[in-house]
Amino acid sequence: MKFNWGTGIVITMLLFMGFILSFVWKATFNPKYDHTLVSEEYYQEDIHYQKEKDKIALANAMKEQVKITVTATGLQIVFPETIDANKLKGNLQLLRYANKTLDVSKPLDLKQNQMHLDKTQDKLAQGKYYLSLDWTYNAKSYLIKKEIFIK
């Protein structure tokens, strides 16, 4: 049998297709690559989108903004001094879309209008998080959403 251009092209195509299929197989069935959704109740959350937009607009319209700072020890959240911390109820969520086992959800526990999340105590891994700060004050609901990076 003589080896010519046609045979070489066919062998090259078969090797390339084998490589691509092995890559697809690894990416699909390897537990290292988790393919979970961001949220289990994605469609139910989408229904409340307008309410969420209204809460964000209220938070943006505040005279003094809530300060969210990433520090060397963790995450610092400071509410304005004009807010009475005893009347404030809410929840803080840090979502790690790449790995939902690293998600953090805590009720707001303010001490002198501040809340601190410690990296080691609250198990904050290094990386990108999506912060959602949802609170109610004087019968009005507020929401802050932003991306943060924990170093």
C-alpha cells in the first residue's frame, strides 16, 4: 500500500476527531468540572425581577450609600450613621458561580452599623463572588448587587 496525500489527510482528520471527542468526553463526565446551574429555582427568581429592580433603585437613591470594602481580613460592610441598626433586617449572600459549595449566606448582624465577615471564620475562599445585600428598613426594601474579588 502506498502512502499518499489522501491517506495522510484522512489519518490527520481521524486523529483530530479523536482528540476532540476525548476532550468532550472528559469535560462532560469528569466530576472536576461541575455543570450546575447558578440557582436551583432560576425561573421562580426571574418572575420577581421587577421587584428586584425597584429595590436596587431605592438603594441607589439613598443620600448616603452603604460602603462595601474588601479588606485583608475579609469583607467590611458599613451602613450610614443615619440608619438605626435595630430597625434593620436583612440578609447577605455571597455567590460563587464557579462552585456553589463556596456560597455564603448570613443574616445581617450589625454592630455600630457595621458588619465584618472574616475570611477564615466565614470560609471565604480567594476568588470572584457576586454579593447580594438585601435589607428592609422602615417598611422599605433595598438591594445592592455587585461583584467583589476576595484576595
